Amino acid sequence: MPTQTLWSGRFKEPLAEIALKFSSSIEFDKILYEEDIAGSIAHVEMLSACKVLTASEMRRIRTALKSIQKEIETGKFELTADYEDVHMAVEKRLTQKIGALGGKLHTGRSRNDQIALDERLFLRSAIREISKLVLNLQRVLLYKSEKVFGVVMPGYTHTQRAQPILLSHHLLAYVSMLERDFERLQECSKRLNKSPLGAAAFAGTTFPIDRAMVAKKLHFDGIVENSIDAVSDRDYLIEFTAACSILIMHLSRFAEELVLWTTKEFGFAQISDSYTTGSSIMPQKKNPDMAELVRGKTGRIYGALISLLTMMKGLPLAYNRDMQEDKKPMFDVISTVRQCLYIFAHVLVHTSFNKTHMEEELRTDFLSATDMADYLVRKGLPFREAHEITGKVVAYCISHKMYFGNIDIDTLKQFSAKFNGDIFDYILPQNSVNQKQSAGSTNPHEVKKQIAVWNRVLGKRRG
Ligand code: ARG
């Protein structure tokens, strides 16, 4: 049984077992062992360069740390609940291996700056990975929008049919949304890339350490200047979780659309069997569970954001043990967002769209009503008047069980003498789309332009 604590000097009694159990974070912070050891190696190398440790002391500690890493990786050294946290476990193992010299590792450092360092290192690589998954999903969406280019579908506002749009245009909206997510992640990564190490407990240290050297060794852009801020701050984690919350909110919207689109009621899309599930009771069912789960997991991410904000609210400076509670939400957000991005890209690859059904739905409805009004405006009517007339045409069609496609010109003329035979062409869904002129609109030329831009932007991005 290892000695549990590294601070027994002042105490007459050991920590009660249940207190250790309650306060231990090793069960979830053990995942940080690689970052912890990398940070310790950079720290001892710096201590030796600054003559706080001799070169041979540094080498012995470094070699032992590297072998501890191997021991953890091969399962020879287990990070168990006997230790309070990963930092203590590694340090204890170090002293077991090299004796009292192991105790020199912690010179000029505290677990308060150590945990902030580990988290920043861990998040930095998590962001790199998540960004790649965002890029991958953008590429899948871009590929899909190229494949379905030309397909016209009903576009919605208020979940009510509104105007014909290109399906590609709709898919590309998500590429734009994901681009902002990507940027937010990059900005977060840039801001977190400062080293807190050397802040020690919070006030700094009496040893002549070189914080910038450690920062450089660990590829940080510099140090967190104020040592009190360095150990008290969790903004980087909250920013990351906020960025992930927005990202998954975007996914949840698409997930919801997939759920809707794959219903019989919509019939716009289907997901292949390999990404849907059946029902244990209703033999006919084919359920979009992957999309539903992405939608559902969104709540977990928001929950993590609220947990972190609440944990930090009103905390007096500097470090407080409350902050240990940041680990579970942090790891959960990283793995959940990663899984969601990954599965969503696969679901999308295995989704196909029902062009004929979408076209049929357009034909048997009034989504080009705005175009009919625009037509009358072109003939000289003020838009409000044109809107009114078109509304009446729609009401007439509904009460006579007709669509724009089968109302005749003479009937139309009763609503306005401005109608001519060319109106029927003008309000075809395909023409509704073609006639759009504004930048960023659903006009095929505009959508083609967006596709070209994204091909250029995403094509040269590494990942
Ligand atoms: N396990 C702790 C955490 O995650 C590490 C820092 C502990 N510091 C302390 N003074 N007890 O926050």
C-alpha cells in the first residue's frame, strides 16, 4: 500500500480512507499522465539549466519519468484509487524508483500550476483532433452538395414550406456554420496556448526558474503572466466548452432535420440500413437513432458548460479544490463531441435524398407564391398589392383543390389583368431558384460559387 499523501509533515494522523476516496480525482485525471510527465520532464530540464538541479540529477529524474510512462502504458504501474491524483501517483512512483532524489522534482512547482498545465496541453491536442473532425464533416457536406447539385427542394421557415431552394444551398449552410465552429476552436486554442507552469501555488517561487524556457519546450506561445491568474483561471476550458456547445447545437439542428426528412410525412431522405436501427416490437420500423443520439447528447454538452460556469462562479482567488470538478465535464465534452462529429459524417455519407419526391411536393404546393408576387411587381404593381393579389390566388386554389400548375390564365386574369401566359414559366420551382439574383442566394450560379470557394478553402486546409 503506497503512502497516500505527499504532505504528511504537518499531520499527526493519516487522511481517513473515506476522505481520500471522496477527494481523489485519479479515477478520471489519470488520463492526463502523458501531459503530466511531459510537463515534469520540461520542468526538471529547466531546473537543471537554471542550476537548481545538477545535470546528473536531472538525467536520473528524466530517465525514471520516461520509464514510469512505459510502466503506465504497459500496465506495470497502475494509477489506482490509492493516490489522490495523477500528479501524486507519478511523484510517489518516482521516489520509489530513485529514492529521495524524486522529491526534488517538485521544486519551484505546485500541483496548482501543474494541473493547469496538464489541462492546457490536453485540450490543445484535443482541439487539434476535433478541428480535423470538423474539417472532415465539412468536406463530406461539400461532397454531398456537389453530388446533389441541381436538386430543388422545399425550403422552410417556421417549419412551414416557404420557397424552393437548392438542396446544395441548404447543405452548404452547415459548412458555413461549421466554419465558424472551426474558427472558434482555433481562437480558443491560440488563447490557451500559454504556460501556467512556474506560478507554483499562486505567488511564484523563490527559485531562479525560467518559465519561458519551459513554455518553449512544451511549444507554448509564452507564459501566463500573472501567477495568481495562472492557477485560478479556467477560462480556456469554459471557452472550449462554449465553442463545443455551439458546435453540437449546429449538429443537433441537422440531426433534427434528418429525423424529420426521413419520416414518411416528409419523405425527403433515407439513411442506409447500416446507420439506422429497428424496433424490438414493431417489425416495420427503421429509426434514425444516430441522429437522435446526436440531438440528445447536445444536452450533455450544455450541462457541462453550466457545470463549469457554476463551479467557477464566485470562487475567490486563487486555486480552490472545487476546480478539480472540471475534469469530468472536460473529458466528457471532448469524447462526446468527437464521437458525434465522427458518426455524423458517416451517417451523412450513408444518406440519400429523394429528388423526385421533393419535386412532386413542390409541384403540389405554393412555394413560388413569392415569385408570383415578384412577377406582378415587375409588371408595375407595388409589392404590397402584388402580395395581396397572390394571397387571394393561393386561397382560391386551396378552396378549389388546385395548384399553381393547373389554374388557367383566364382565372388568373380575374385577380389581376397584369397576368400573362408567361406567368406559368415564371413560377416553376426551378425558375424560382434560377431567377434569384442576390449574392449568397439559392441561384445555381451563386451556389456554384460557394462550392468553388469551399473547395479552395477546405482543399488547402491540413487534416
Ligand atoms: N487534483 C487537483 C485538481 O485537479 C490537482 C491540484 C490539487 N491542488 C491542491 N492544492 N490540492 O484540481
